[in-house]
Amino acid sequence: MEARPAVDDAALGREAMAVLEANWTGSGTVPAPGLYPHQWSWDSAFVVIGLARRRPDRARDELLSLLRGQWSTGMVPHIVFHTREAYFPGPSLWRSQEHAAAPPVLTSGLTAPPLHGLALWWLYRHTGDRDFVRKAYPALVAQHDYLASARDLGGAGLAAIVHPWESGMDDSPAWDQPLHNLPAIHYGYRGVELADRHPDSDHERYVWLAMRYRDAGYSAGYLRDEHPFAVEDPMFNGIWLASCQAMAELAPLARADPAPHLEQAGRIRRALLDRLWDGGFYARDLRAGQLIKVATVGGFGPLLDPELPAEQLRAAVELLESARFMGATGYPVPSCEIRAGQFDRTRYWRGPSWVNTNWLLRRAAAVHSLDHLAQQLTNGTLRLVRQAGFRECFDPFDGSGRGCRDFSWSAALTLDLLA
Ligand code: 9WN
């Protein structure tokens, strides 16, 4: 465990702002210098949330900057490349510039959890800036329309992810089964260096899946009929539902009708309950036609719904607080249940705790007036960053930092937790 001098709230807030200043490129906030040198979609939404009170000007620029990468299909890409800095997979893999629907700025061809509606609502709540709502609202309507049309691969109202990167939790044990069901892959890297954070062949599968989709022209028909990875993820859809509700509240400010957003939220809620609930929420593998029965932090996404029925709310909170999750670890919330064979306290989404999922669950707790749980999540998360700094993720047992340093969403959400 690294020792850090004790910091009070004011000093912690100043440190967090300094990280965000350093990670601001002039046209967006990078998740971390070096490792992630471009703008990532859900990272940016967390930055908007974190800056809403202290730097609303920067929060607005952050969101608009990300939305410059939106495709004319409405798809908001998971990476927007504003700089020339190298990253793999970079623009040469995605080749967005060859696609008629893509904007002039280079982007990836995948999307990410649609947190932006909630982020815009957060910003409005703290600034009262109606003009900005009016400006950003249409882009987010288009984003939601894209998900409802091109991504409802199961036909029941949920959006399917077509790549582990779209979940934001790339190496989660939830994707092991669908990845291992893919056909045998023989893909040569031809000069591309493998990052040592992906020591296994799953990284080849990631690249192969991305190339298949690209070579099919990023077509919705191909996704529906042929793409071998299609999963309904409870976190992605729980976030989408929360954003639909946020958009319903913002709609009158944009002189629009809230009803379609509420209908969308209702469809997502019904489908989450019908299709992903089995004593807990699990991801559904649409290609294998079955639930993926490993409990991960992603299974708590539907808690973001204020109208989640009491039975599911009670059972999900019980699981979260149990010795399978935060009841057993010193720090909230392990990304995978600790009793699972796949649990690994050292590997990204296979065990470590993350500030963003802690923040989402703290938001969920607040939505349901679970004040004690919300306080536990706040205190535990602040303890992590106070002790180990704004690391990418943390060992859930001893709180030591993992992954890169000066990670933007860890800093941004700390600002929100301190408020
Ligand atoms: C792949 C940027 C992103 C986050 C994801 C996190 C990680 C990338 C990677 O970093 O994903 O997009 O290289 O593993 O899993 O949540 O958005 O911070």
C-alpha cells in the first residue's frame, strides 16, 4: 500500500482539478496522459458530471467536443481522436473517414454506455443553463434513436453491445463465454505491438471483432444478421434508462415532448425484468440465447431506475451488500463477485474497484433514498483516492492503486463526491 500524506477535502479537490487541467488538451479531456491520449465517450460524460459545479464552462466544452465525433446515424463513438498521438486501435483500424456517416474528425466505429443524457441533466441541475440544454438535446435524442433502431438486436427494447469495448468494461468475466464462442481466429498483427495489459488472446478477439464490423461497413443489417458478438448488458441498459429519464426532464426546456423518453424508459425497464432478471441481473448472450450467469458490478446497472420494482431492488441491494460483493472487501465495489472463479483482484474489470461504478451505485442509492448505502459508497471511494491517488482502479481488499495514475474520471467524480 503506497503511503500518501494525509490530505483534507480542500487539498483533495485542488489535486483533482489539477489532474483535470493537466488532462485537458484544449479540445477535450483525455482519460489519462500516455495510456489513453484521446477522448473516450463515457469518460467524458463522467468528466462533465464532475466539472458541473466547479467548471461548467469546461463541462460544456467537454460534451460538445465529444459530440463533434457523432455520426449522422446518431451513433456517439467510444473514442474521438483529436490528436495525432498513437494509440492502438487507432484511426487506421477504424477507418472512420471512409464511412459516409462519419464526421470529419476521426473516431472509432463502436459506441459506449450512453451516460450523456444523465450528464446533461446533471449539468443543468447545477447550472440552470437552459440554452445549453437546447443546444445539446437534439444530439442526444439522435443518440437514443440510434440505440433504439440499430441496436435493438433482440427486438425487445434493449440495446445490444456488439463488442466488449462498448460495455466500458472490456475484460469483464461476463464476456468470457461469448468471446470463447467466436470462431477460431488467425489474425496476424503485422507490426502492431500488443499492450502488456492484454496478455491473453482476448485482445486478438477484440481486434478481430472490430475489423469484422468495420469490413461490413458498420452496417446495422450485418449486426442484426451476422455479427457473432451481441450481448444485452444490464449496466449499458441501466445507464440508458437513466438517460431516458433525464431526457424526459430536459425535454420541456428544449420545447420537446417528454413522453417518448418515458415510453423508451418503460420499454427498457420491462425488457430488463423480462430478459435479464434471474434472482439478479445478468447479461444475455443473444447469439447463444442464454444468460451469462456470472455476477459482476454490471448487474447493478438497473438500480439506477427509480421505478425498479421493490422485489428486484431488495434482492439487488442485498447482493451488493453481501459477502459476495462489498460486504467482504474493505473498499467498495469489486467489479466481479469475489467468489467467482474468474475473480482476480489485480485485473481491471475482473475484480478491482472503480470510482465510476462506485459513483453510479451511489447515484442509484440516492435515487432510492438508501442513505446509509450512499454514504458508505461515498466514504469508501474517498478513502481510496485519499490513500492511493486518482488511480484507474483499486485493489478492493487493501485499497492499493492499480492501472494508470492521474485518471480523469477518478479525479472528476471525486470532485462530485466532495461537494
Ligand atoms: C478500450 C478509457 C477506457 C475506458 C474503459 C476502460 C478502458 C480501453 C482499454 O479505458 O478501455 O476502450 O484499452 O482497455 O475499460 O472503461 O473508457 O479510460
